[in-house]
Amino acid sequence: MKASHRYTDEGLGGLYGANSRKTALSEVTHWNVDLSSRVLISKNLQLNNVLELTNSGVRDTLGVSLNDITGNKYDITHQIGSWVKEQGYDGILAPSARNPTGSNLISFFGF
């Protein structure tokens, strides 16, 4: 896995999902992806052990701000992703960087 994404740096796999079509499209179109070559899939998913970065109290406990995790630099989010995986979490529920009312679920389960 050579790709580097917000919470998954090279070597750390993950499956990224969104809580809505709007959020999914906002995340993808930000990068000028040609949507004619993509398929949007909808699937209900439940993970049992998720770090909820949508909760400001959790972010405060970790010492990170909303801007730290939604900005254009990934150093902090890569550290969070690695820590979450090491601690045995199944994933992260995070605020969307591209849709202020949306959230993303990053699953490490199976990776």
C-alpha cells in the first residue's frame, strides 16, 4: 500500500467511507477526480471500537483541534491513524474536511 491519505500513510491500509452522498462526493471532487470513471456504493457498516473524533471532548483529550484534523497537512492525522491501529481500534469516525456537516468513517478492520 503506497497510497497516503488523511489517516493512512504508506503501509497502513484503511477503507474510507462517508455518512452521506454529499460528503462522499465533496471528499472526492476536491481532488478533481473524474466521476465518470467512478461508482458510488452505499453500504451500512457497523464497527464496535471506533475513536470518535467528531466529539470535541475526544479531540481535547488527544490535544488536537478541528483544524489539525481537517487542514491540508496530514502529519498529525497520520500519527493518529497509526496510534489508533496500534491501540486495537477498528476505525475512526472523523469530521469531513470537505463538508462541514459531514463525517467520514475510516475502517482499519481487516487491514
